Amino acid sequence: MDKNIKVILPEEKVIEVPYRTPAIEVLKLAKENLDDILSLKINNEVKNFQYELVKDSKIEYVKFDSPDGYRVYARTLKMILYMALTSLYSKADVEFIATINKNQYFIINGIEVTEEKLKKVKEKMEDIISRKLPIVKRVVSVEEATVLYTESNDIDKLENIDNKLRSYVSMYFCDGMYNNFYGALAPDTSYIKKFDLIKYKDGALLIIPDENMKLDRDIRDVKLFDAYIEFNNLKSVIGVSNIGNLNEMILEEKINDIIQVSEAIHQRKLIEMIQDIERHKDIKMILIAGPSSSGKTTFAQKMGVQLKLKGYRPITISMDNYFKERKDTPIGEDGKYDFECVEALDIELFNNQMRDLINGKTVELPEFDFLVGTKRYNGKYLTLKENDVLIIEGIHALNPICTEFTPDKNKYKIYIAPIVSLNIDGYTKVSSSDIRFLRRLVRDFATRGHSVEKTFALWANVKKGEKKYIFPYVEDVNYIYNSSLIYEPSVMKTFAQPLLLQVDKTSEYYAEARRLYEYLNNFLPMETSNIPIDSIVREFIGNGCFYR
């Protein structure tokens, strides 16, 4: 086709190029500095440098300080780790277990991880980076990928790509090495500016810099790492470790077994926690906190049932009912309501009512109406009696400022979050943050009157609030409860994908909606009638037996 295409670059720079011109050539014509551009957003979709332009387009730069940029950087670093390991230890097989504070814990199957070996691996990685080796993306058939992995004795990696949903997969090739990665990689190895490797437990931590390109080598959140490792060890019990396994179970009509085992694990951990609570004789208040859409509401009610069996009379109170009136809600830096900050709660009212309850007084509990943004008093009076125990759930429940009236010996602190260990490919886990977002998207659309765009608009501030107001208190908890369900992505596919399609291509959230939609395309849908009515996932998809 003989025609020119108009391309709009940042700072309103406009260039005309021939039809099917690769994006990289446009950047060269514009004399752009490519050193810190990891990928491109073309017409609101993330593309690689070799993408050919076929219509008038707008190009934005994906840099490290953006969520997309961080993902590209992390994937590229993992590719380099894979290249170094394969070069040094032919039988080594890396398996990533957890990501906490950007630091990624992995084990290496086939070799013992030692300080000396990690030093060699790091030196090899630095050599690969210094050689500025091109990383080339190719779309290959599943048959060709099978041949490649068979020849390199990486048969296990076929489980991650043979999910019967597609005939082709994206593979990346670099200096004779190749692998299947979910998502874009940088153009060459020199884009990795900083990283580190630290020996940790049975494996190592891959240290990825923060948004300011600083490396945080301080190992914190030990309890969270332990929870991830414990759940990872349960994969053999569940029988599912990657997308291919899960889809196979659905195709073979064995998904009900996965549902039952997954729910049984939840129940077992709940009973284990109740037994620990019994050992704390002075408990008057059980505090449950976790990031948004962790399943706190259902978990609190399920725990209440178990406590009744032990002779307690649990009284569940949601901190969501103590939001300030909408007109009094703090305004964030973006000029919008900040619902995540602790100041968004009526802390004085909460403290006064909880103190009165513990002191034997009667209080009228509020109920917050999210649609109109105000508390209502509907005659819900409460007086604590013998064997009563308060169960307080909310994102700020672990913050000492919210329960300063009660000594620590009277509190039992629980952190709940979906800790996911399902593999997308050999180096990418199903993201806990993505699972929580999809939960929130589905629930808020159905119960809180939120549009899809509004959920996207709020999410950045939600995550910012979690980092500031929840995560700092995790190490002080008595128990960490994993609310993830290995089968959940196949459930969310049915409920979330139609909502994601509502995001228009002109929206600033289109690229993220498209990423999540494509992510869910990896999963086969599953029928939901056999999911128990007390399952945590019911809090989000509905038809459960607990209050949502």
C-alpha cells in the first residue's frame, strides 16, 4: 500500500512515515534517546519496537517508572537470569515462588544454591548485560515450541504453553537461548541497569530496583515469604501448578476435585488459626486486615462460625461502616477523594464505640451507604456479654491508631491476602494484585454502583494506600491467612471479561483493560454452581451465604 502514516510522538512531535514502518525506525527518525525506553504504547496498546505501523498512530514511551515499564524490566531480568543459569549449569531449572516489595524469591531445581554459585551467576548476568545482546520476539506455533523445548530437554515447560487455547505462542530469542515469556521484553540486554542476587532460605532473591532505581537489599516480610513458600509446597496436594494443568482439569471434568481440595485447605488453615486463638487467653478483639478485595468480609464471618463451635460468641464489625461522611473525606494529591488513607475513617467514633463495648456499654452501630456516601443508624444496638469477642475487619485494622484503647495482649492480629502460586509461564506467577483487582471490579460493579472506569481510576490510590497503611504492620501479626483459590482465574474469566470490554479504546485505562482481558484469555471458563456457598470467591461473584 503506497501511502504515508502520520505519527504523533510525545511533546506533540509529528512525523510522517511509509505504511508498515517499524516503530523503532520512527524513533530513530525523531532522534529520540532510546536508552530508557523499555517498550512503546501505540494507540493505547503496549507493543514492542518492531511493531509495524499501518494507520495514523500515537506513540507513548513505556519507561521504568510505570507499571508496564517495571513488568518489562522484570521479565527481561529473568530472561538474563535464565541465560546465565543455562550457560553455567545445564540442568538448572529456575522456579519463581513469590514477589514481595519487588524482590522476587526463586529456587533452582537441580542444583544446591550457594553464595559461591550465586556470585558466578551474577557475574555471568553482568557479562550478558554488558554485551548488549538483542532480544528478538517471534510468534511460533505450539508444534515448533514443542520441538525447541524437546531438543533442549525442557519438556516441563511445555505444560505452561500447551493449554489447548491457542495454536501459537510468543517466544523470545537471545544469543542462542530461547524461552516463552508472558508479556513484552526489552529490545536488548543492556536495558537492565541495576539488580542483585542474595542467598535466601533454600533459594535466592532477585533484587529489582524501585521506581527511583534504588536497590532494597533489606530482607523484610519474613512471615509473608514463609506463607508463600508454604502455599507453594501445597501444589503437589492440589495437583495444579500452572495454567496448562488447570485447563486440563477443566477439560477432563476434574475441576470439582480442585474446588474441593482448595476449599478444604482454606478450612484446615482456618481451624489451625482458631486453635492458636484459643491459646491466647486474654483475647477480647480479633483484628483482620488485608489489601483491598482479599476476602476479609467472608473470612470474618467464616471465622465467626468456627469460634462459636469453641464456645465464643463472635460479634463481627466492619470498619467500612466507619467511613467519614463523603463531604468530610480527605482529598488526595490528585484532587480526588482518598478512601484508602486512615484519615478517611471516623477514628474517634470507632475508638469511642469499641471502648464502650469492651466496658460493657450499649452502642448503636452505624451502617455506611456507599451509594450516597453517608452513615445511617438503623437501630442496630449492641452490648457485649460473657464469651463475646469482637471481630474487627478492615484495611486499617492492624494500624495501632485504630485500637489504641486496647492493650496488645487483648488483640489477636490476622493478615489476609490472596497468595497465588499458579504459573503463567516458567517465570511469571499469576499476580495477586491482578486477582484482587478483578475481584474488586466484579464486586463493585454489582454491589457498589461503580462503573468499570471508576474502579480503574481508584485502583492506583488503593495500592498506594495498601503500601502505606497495611504492609508496614504485616510482620507484627499473629497469623497470615492465604485467601487465594487456585481455580479462581477461570471463575473471574466469566464475570470480568464482559466488564473489561466496556473500556473504550480512547480511555486512559484501555491498555490495562486489554492486558487483563488477554491474561484471562489464557484460562478456560468453568461452571460455578459447584463452588460452595461459603467460599471466599462468593463474596465477589455472588450467590453466597454470607453478607457481602
